[in-house]
Amino acid sequence: MVLQSSEQGLFIAGKSFRSRLLIGTSRYPNQQVMLDALDASGAEIVTVSVRRVSLASGGEGLFDLLRGKVTFLPNTAGCYTAKDAVLTAELAREALETNWVKLEVIGDDQTLFPDVEQLLLAAGELVKKGFVVLPYCNDDPITCRKLEDLGCAAVMPLAAPIGSGMGIRNPYNLRIIREQCKLPLIVDAGLGTASDATLAMELGMDAILLNSAVAGARDPVKMAAAMKLAIEGGRLAFEAGRIPRKLYAMASSPMDGLIDP
Amino acid sequence: MGIKIIVNGEVWEFGGATLSELLLERGLTPDQGGLAVAINGSIALRSEWSEITILPSDNVEIIHIVRGG
């Protein structure tokens, strides 16, 4: 049998997904490129935001455009307090008829790093209100453990600041988080290119959430396809198990039967 | 003469009575998808939009789904 892709899917809160890529809908050159990139990525879960309806817009058509084709994951981007994040999640639940939420509570608009204190407060409250909470958090094992203890459905540590394209700045922390956390782990934010996604998957992450790396690429559709393949490759490598690193060589070819002229 | 309320952070003179009427006044159709409303920080359930009465000084947030990461 030729193994084409990982045998196991992604499981979050009792739901199963074939794709281990979650993708954002922001900052594509235009709507058609976004749709083509979403398609090429194979992603089933797609992130969206919640914003005030301006008098001029009359309601953006994104909901109707994607309804029935994807699983919506609304975020609470732009929220700085637990209170705002909880109300935003409730609005999203009402608008999208989903109790899933990508919980973001930002502490600083330059780094967009999470405000851990507010994040934990919001996570606890949303879990109590029956939400399936997927929190964007620091690559900090203790924060991840606290989010797990609060009843989150997954934990989404950052690789690097949102939109920075820096890749995985602390693979060792992600390894520790992987060893300690039983929840699905989704690397969210900071990836730049396909090899970053592969590395994350080789570290044992369950999935990747990205947006800028695809939307901002010269060819977003091609990068979406690259990310899909990179994630599948990384996952297969993780399941296969890499060989240990050794300082010295070990010959691949047999040493017996060498000629001796 | 309507009542003065706040809609999405700005003063709005509302000539109707119910939340459904407010949405229509704002150019939205209450049956369109991807919308949600909070009044004074509490969610207004879609099933109750036609029955909810808007009161003077109410703070109404009307949101929709937009692109996000």
C-alpha cells in the first residue's frame, strides 16, 4: 500500500477534519485569489472576524460567499479585554450559528502578543457559556496547561508574532508543550513559508493556522498548495519518526564484500 | 420625531419601534445571514428581533462577518 497522506485526521471537540490546515480570509489581493487559495489549501476550517456594519456597506457578502463550503471559525481579533472578547464571541455565535471561537485577547498593538491574564479570564468564561474555545496564546507551556485545565478544546501557541513571517522562534518550547499537553495543538501565527509548517508538524503539532504567509505570498494560490503539501509531509514524517541526530557518520552502504585490489 | 439612540458608537435618530425596524432603517434585511446585534452589551437573539423594542439611549451594536485571520 502506498501511503498518500496521514491516516489520522484532526479531531477537535468531537469533530473530525481531513485537513490539518486552518486558513484565514484576510489580506488577499482580491476575492477570487482568496477563493482559489482556500480551495488550493484544502482547508476545511476558515477564520473570519466580527466587525460593525457600516451604513455604507450594508453587510459584507463574505458569509454568503463561504456558507456551506467551510467550517467558520470566528476570531476575537482586536479585543484587548476579556469582556470585549466574550461579547465578540457571543456576537459571532449569533451571526454564524457556531459555538466555536478562536479566542484572541491582545495585549499590545505592536507585537500583538496575547494578554495572558485577560486571555485566561475570557477562556474560562467562554467555556462556562458552552463555547468550543481555541485560544491563540504564547508558546508558554504553563499558559497552555492553564488553558487546557480551563476546558479549552485546543491550544494554539504562536510560532512568532502575527504576520511576521519569522517562522518558529522557539521549537524547544513547542516540544515541551507537545509533551505536556493532551489537547490538539495548532500553531497559530508567524509562519513564513512551507518549511516552517513542515517543522511545526514534525514537532508533533496537530495542525497549523495561517493567513499572512499565504495571502501575502507573490502567488497566494501556489503558496496555499505548498502549505498543504508541507503540512502533509511534516505530519507523515512525525508519524514515521525521525532518526536520531549523531555527530559522526554511519555508512549507509554495506561494509562487507568491499573489493581489495 | 424619533428617539435618540447609539448605533455602532454614533448617535442615531430612530423613527421606528422594534429592532427589526432599526435594521431596515439601517439598510439591512433582518433575514440576511451573518448578522448579529447586541443591545447594552447583551445579545439580541435573532428570533426576537421583531419583538424587541428599542428604548431611548439604548446602545446598539450591529455586526457582520468580515475577513479575518
